[in-house]
Amino acid sequence: MYVVVGGGVVGLFTAYYLSREGADVVLIEAESLAHSSRAAAGVLEFTKFELNRINVRGYASRYLKMIINGKAAIRRIDPLWLLTYLKVYGRDPDPSVWTFMSEMAQFSKREYFRLAEESNDFELREEPVFEVVEDVEKEVEALKKDPLRPRFEVGELDGRQVIVYLDAVIVSTDLLAERLSRELKNVRILKGRVAHYGDGYVVLEDGSKIEAEGVVFSSGWWCRKLGIPVAPLKGYGVRATTSKRPSRAIADFVRGVFVVPFTKWVKITGRFDVDPYGDLKYLPPVLEAARHWAGDINAFDIAVGFRPCTPDGLPVLEKRGGVVIATGTCRLGWTYGPAMGKIAAELALGKRGDSPLSARRFAAR
Ligand SMILES: Cc1cc2nc3c(=O)[nH]c(=O)nc-3n(C[C@H](O)[C@H](O)[C@H](O)COP(=O)(O)OP(=O)(O)OC[C@H]3O[C@@H](n4cnc5c(N)ncnc54)[C@H](O)[C@@H]3O)c2cc1C
């Protein structure tokens, strides 16, 4: 039997692929399935990694500017994470990592289209995203340097020049989380929090012990308890009915909000705070910003999400004895979810060796 700890997007896909391989699977989730993951906007960016690269030169000063302008906040920071961040700041990964990331993205894209072909009950659509940015020329230069080679053009929206990202795929993460839960018919889903683990077992907070051939930790930023430098970059995801329906998916980096229309609601997301607390302290400015695109907002569902971010913005996929760790997708967890799950499942089943995304990279000088 295999145990998957954490039922966010990565854990759901891990359980899905393990179960498709015929494995007996128990998925343990401390809260409700995808309670954090479903905060996401649902913009899948298979050819763009720029947003995740929080360690490129200049990022720290941009983030500081966001803090000064009230667009981001640091409420608690892990010293191990900060030290590692300083160590990898400005460091580029080996070029082979980009080939690996690109293959992961293309695998994920194929899987989403396969799931949608079976039944598009999660509103998958290929559609450009309109990005409102401070400085279009600077953004064009940054996009040209993106190792995944995004297709884009400069367009117009609301009387200003914007970036139109052409390779985007939109999905409803709320509906996709429900679909994935339905796909897990053969998986035993257990509500509980794993308190500790050992070779071939996990122990829940209530003291119950579950033995397993393999354990996958897909527990988001909580993987820091396993010594992985991963921080919670918190954001909000709101489903709302609105007085104005935006005609397209908008990523407004100037106001700090994404606004994405779906059939029955508009998804509004925002904030990128270093913040492990589950409160709604910084939600009001997100809703205020969204009014520009959506008019009056009647929020009927609010999710708080914690993007698990490593200091270099790249994921961690690693096997340590009988334990696999799959985390660190930061802003792109839905984009890479299927590939993260597939690789984690293969690592657990012994069907592949280690991956180029081991956390050992942080130990290197
Ligand atoms: C506002 C916002 C907008 C976003 N927009 C996008 C987007 O448009 N496109 C995109 O690709 N990505 C987006 N993301 C990023 C994406 O949502 C994350 O990368 C993704 O959710 C990470 O998934 P995960 O499964 O690794 O972690 P999580 O979603 O954090 O899941 C981990 C799960 O593990 C559980 N857990 C933790 N510890 C334990 C334990 N000890 N025992 C049992 N269970 C445990 C937690 O309760 C949690 O449910 C967005 C994120 C946010 C917050």
C-alpha cells in the first residue's frame, strides 16, 4: 500500500497516477481536499516560467517595492528559507533543468486535454490572457529571456498597451478539484494530519499508525518539516457573481489581481504574501482592485491558498529511501500538477531513479 500525504493538486494527481498503476492508495488530507490549491486562478502557463523565478537578479528589489506600495507583506519568514534564498539569488539552474520543466509542462498539457476529451466538466479552454503590466517594453525583454519560450504579442486593453500571452489554457480549479476527487474511486481518502513518519509508516495526530510500502509527501509548504526550504506565499481565491462580466481572462499586475470569467462565476485572485496564517487580512484590497474589471462583487466562496515556493522557484521531486517529496510548484502548481503527480508516483513505485529537481541542489555551493 502507498500513502499520499496532502490532498492538494499535487497529491490528487499523485494518488490518481498511483491508482492507475494498480497500486492500493490511501490519501491523507488534514482539511478538505484541495482547500488550499483551489484558491488558484486556473491560468495554465505551459510555456512561461518567468513568474516563478523569484531568485532572478532584481526580483528582491521588485518585491520590496511591492511591500512599500502595500501590494505584498511579509508576516513571518523562516530563517532557513531566507538563508537559502540569499545563497541561490541570481543563480541559474543547469540548462537541462529547463528541458525537464518543458517536458513536464507538455506532459501536463496533454493530460489536461485528455481529461477534457473524456469530459470537459472543468471548463478547460485555450484562450489568451491579457496581462496589464507597469512597463510593457521591460516585460517584453523579460519574456524574450524566458527559457520556456512563450508566444506573446503586444495588444491593447482598456486604452493601454498590454501583453497578450498566447499559449494560455484556462481551467476552473474548483471544478477540476471535484473532477479529480471523482476520479479517485479506488483510493481510500482519510481525513487526518500526519504528525510524524518513519521507514514504511506514518503516524497521525490521533496516534493511529498506517504502514506503507511507500509514502509520498505532497503536503505543500508543510514539507518544510522534512527539511525542505519551502515557504508559504499566501494568496486568496474568490468565486463571485459580479455586476460587470469581464470578456477575457485578465492578469492585472498593476492592481495586483487576476480576474477570470467562468460560466457561473468570476474567479478573482490576488496577493503574494510571505504569510503562514489562514486569515483574510489582505483580502479587501484584492476585491477593491477587482472592481475595476468586475464592478460590484458578490463573493460566495473564499479560499486561502499557500503557494509552496522554494528559494529558486523550481519544484522539488526527490526520493529519500521509501519517502518521496513532491512540492515547490509556487505560482504554477496547476500548470505542473499532472507531471508532478506522475513523477512522484513513478518515484514511489521505483519506476524511475531520482529526478533533476532534488532539494540537494540547495546544499551545493
Ligand atoms: C491565489 C493563488 C492563485 C494561483 N493561481 C495559479 C494559477 O493560475 N495557475 C497555476 O498553475 N497555479 C496557481 N497557483 C499555485 C497553485 O495553486 C499551487 O502551486 C498549488 O496549489 C500547490 O499545490 P500542492 O498540492 O503542492 O500544495 P497545497 O495546495 O498546499 O496542498 C497541500 C495539502 O497538504 C495538506 N497537508 C499539509 N500537511 C499535512 C499533514 N501533515 N497531514 C495531512 N495533510 C497535510 C494541506 O492541508 C494541503 O491541502 C495559485 C495559488 C494561489 C494561492
